[in-house]
Amino acid sequence: MKKLFTLLLSLCAFSASASVEERMLQDFESYQVGDAVDMWNIYNSDISTSSAIVAADPKDASNKVLHIKSRSWNTLVALHDLGITAADLTGEGRFLVFDLYRPSSDGAYKQLMIYCGDKRVYIDGSFVSQCPPERWTTKCYQLDASTGESGTLCLGFNSTDAEYYIDNVRIVDVADFGYDRSDAENSIRHYAEQCGKNIGIAVATGDANFFSAMNDDSKVITQTVSSQFNMIVAGNEMKFDAMEPEQGNFKFETADKLVAFAEQHQMKVRGHTLVWHSQLPGWLGAGSEGASNNNNYTRDELLKIMENHITTIVSHYKGRVHEWDVVNECVSDNSTQTLRNSIWQKVIGESFIDSAFVYARRADPDAKLYINDYSVEFAGNNKADRYYNLVKKLVARGVPIDGVGLQAHLYQGSVDSAKLDRNMKRYAELGLNCIITELDISLPTSQFGSQTAYEKQAADYRKIVNVTLNNANSPSLLIWGSSDAYSWIPGSANYTRGEPLLFDTYFCAKPAYYAVRDAYSARATTMALEEVLNAVPSESLYVDVYNILGQPVRLHMHRSQIYSLPQGTYIIDGKVMNIR
């Protein structure tokens, strides 16, 4: 009983506030338009064709910014006389932040690199676009820990064809993330586990250099992932092109690191993904949309390639990866057809799905095997119903499938709890699990910074969690991204939407975080109470209920009716109880 009421009291104890301080390093206002800023080449190569010139802000002529043209590899902007050391740039809760603008004339970005003196303190090797064209975007990076290095701060994009502007280079210190990551018994993870559920998170190489930070307990991302989640999935590092970049040549190093991290922190691993039409290696000859057969494979040849890929990877992680997305996004967006026009469907036919599941089951009989897709969350939706009918046929054919994944890339206001619940229940009738695999709930850019919007977003997150809690066949829920700074949503939505996750740019907890934690904690509390009630002798089943002022609310109330009380804080049996 003591443990139960300690839990109840803790639910009222959190603060949703976060403390953030900024120290400006360079805003270029002390320069004159036309002034040149030095550039530096990592390997002392010729940089004469590159330039960094102070210019008027392309969006506000009264503001001064730095205009960079990189025309040689490994060439960065040198920000002299800032008095910076590598140690100044690193530490728990410390981020290097700058504003970035790409003109329409910009070429493709390559790696972002940041140096302090001769010490590299950051590299983003994911080769992704850093911001939308013709729009200022704030970029945030937690740097690699280092001491003893001093000298010039240098940063830039490693490209022979890059043009960009930077402004407001600053250090941001987050003293209070709004919650205590060291409080294991007041985490999302703790309450989810009390409910018998998995709560997961997706990470990728570019997420605050996650894969290089995994062994560094000072990193905010490492602490956040391990303290709040008990399941982890790689955003890109287990996809076909990453695992088998050359035919027959498998690359396990990065994925191995993820699995080892999960085991170190007692987390389950979700494998994503074995068969997909996208992110296929060039050697497969599927083309950019994954629908070509440029190598003219026969059906048997492509089946053999698929079998070898699945068998090799699943066998490598046998007993270590809890569940796999065996087939991903195979349903067409065309309402008149079932399957997407992929190389797999085109050459093998619909049975490629059956074969993929058979190969995966043979390789690891104990792993849970899932099919996964997007825009299929709500029963009655055309694609959702086509997805269900496909799965129903797979079950009828005896395909060894354990569950269905609903990606749930949603936007605030789009959540329909009733239709989601109905969807999960119809899969339960097929004997299948139904889980949320890639949850994010985005906001339009016009609502960024709005507390009202964040509260509505939080309410939508709680709706999703509550539906999963109400369905026994939904053992897992995964959030698709570590923080708003690293979400895929802005780029995919042409930068009209974003801020979709539980943590903001600096890994501070948003209202959505508390909504998810509260949903699990409320259910855990209910379950704990039910356990207590079941052990209470019949003569002690009636209680007196008072409000927090000591005024009677209900006298001689049966214990089983406690949770029929309106939400609020009560005194029951002389103990404070929070009913949610």
C-alpha cells in the first residue's frame, strides 16, 4: 500500500519548465558589408575559389550575415578571436547553435563539419539537406566531448557546390530539461513497463551523432533514450542499402553498435526493415523509386537475392532482435490497386510477401514478424481497409505473420480514437498484434511556439497511448525520432509542418512528453490499485472520501468505485490520492 501511495504522490510532483541560456559568439553586426572572413581547409588544400563575405540578410537588409560559397572539399569558415576551446563547446546540456539559410542557387550539401583548432568536434555523415531553400532555419548540435584543444572555431558544409548563409553562432546551455532523467521511477519507461508495454524510440546516425555518442553518458541524447524508453529502432541503419551496400557484402558494424547499446540498457530492439521498395542499393538495379528491374532478374533470381538478404541479417541477430518489420510499405497509394509497383511485386508478384515472412521465420523462429505501412491507422480509411484485406489473406494462406504495424505519421487534430481502436480490434480477431511503429504528431509552422498548440498535440498523444493500453494485442508503441531537431517531418512536408515529437530542439520535455508519461502512469496506478483491492478483506472495502480541504465528498464508498470519482486530488484512508 505504501508503494502505491508514493506513486500517486509522485504524479503531482513534476515541473514542466525548462531553463535555457544563450551566449552569442558571433552575429556579424560588428563587420562591414563586404568584409571577408577567413576560410580554412582541413588538409591545407587550395581554397582560392571559396569565399566567406559579410552581406545583407537576404530576408532583412538591416541585418548582417555571413555568405559562404564552398567550391572545394573540406573547406570551412574560420571564426577567429572568439576565445573558444573545445571544452567550452561540450558538456551535458550544451549545444552549438547557428541560423542557416540556403538560397535557390545552392547545390547539394554534403557533410557538416565543426572543428575547434585541429580537433574535430562534430561531423554529420548522413548527407542530408540541412534546411529548406530560401528560409532561415535554426540548427542545433551537441558536440563530441573534448578537452585541451583551443583555437579557431571552424564550421561549414563539405561540398564543392555549396552556397549558404550563417548568422547568430551561439552556445546554448540547458540547465533544466523540465524533468529528471535520473529519476528512473518517474519515467515513461518505468510506467510503461508497469503496464506490461514496450515504449520505443527511433534513432539515426544524424541524431546528435547518436552512434558516436552511445558510450558517452554525458550526452543528452544517450541519457534520454536509455532513461525513457525500453525499445529502440534504427531509422536507417538496418535498411537494405545500409546492410548490404554491395551484393553479398554485409555491413553489420553500425547496427551491431545499436544492438549492443540496447543490451547494455536492457532495451528490446526492433529491426527495420528487411524488404522495402525504397533505399535499395544501386547494385539491385531497382531505380530511384524502387520499381525498375534494370538487371533483368528472373523471378527465381530475385527470390534468391531476397532470401539471402533476409536469412543473413536475421540469422546474424537471432535471439537479439525482438521483432522485425519484414515487409514495409507494400500497399499502393492508388485506391484502385492493392500492392505498390515495386521491383518485388513486379518480378515476383504478391507472393514475395509470403516468401519474405517464411525466410525470416526460418532464420529466427522466436522473433516477432510484422508487416508495416503508413496511412493505415484508422478503420474505414480506403488504404487502411485495403491493408487489412491484404493481411487477412496472408493469415488465410498460413503466412507466418505475428503482427501489423501502423506507422501513425499524424498531425494535430487528425487522431480518431474510435477508428484506431476498431482497427486494433479487427486485427486481434485475426490473432495478430497491432502496434504503433513510427508515431509523430506534427504542427503547422504557424503554430510553432504556441502553448495552446502544444497542449492539443499532447492530448492527441495521450489518445493514442490510451487506445494501445486498452488493447491487449498492442504491446509496443514507438516514437519516430529523438527530438524536434532531428525529425524527418519538416523536410518531407516541404517545411510547412514540424515540431512533432516529445522533446524540443534541446531535448527539453514538451507537454506531449508529460501526456504520454501520464497516460502510462495513470494506467499503472489503476493496475496497482486493483491489485491492492484484490488483497483487501471484504470488511475493509468501504472508505470515506474527502477533498484536499478535508471536506467530505463520499462517505462509506465502496473501494471499487474510487475511479468513478471525477479527476482530482482526494484524501482516502488518510492518504492523498490523485485520480486521473
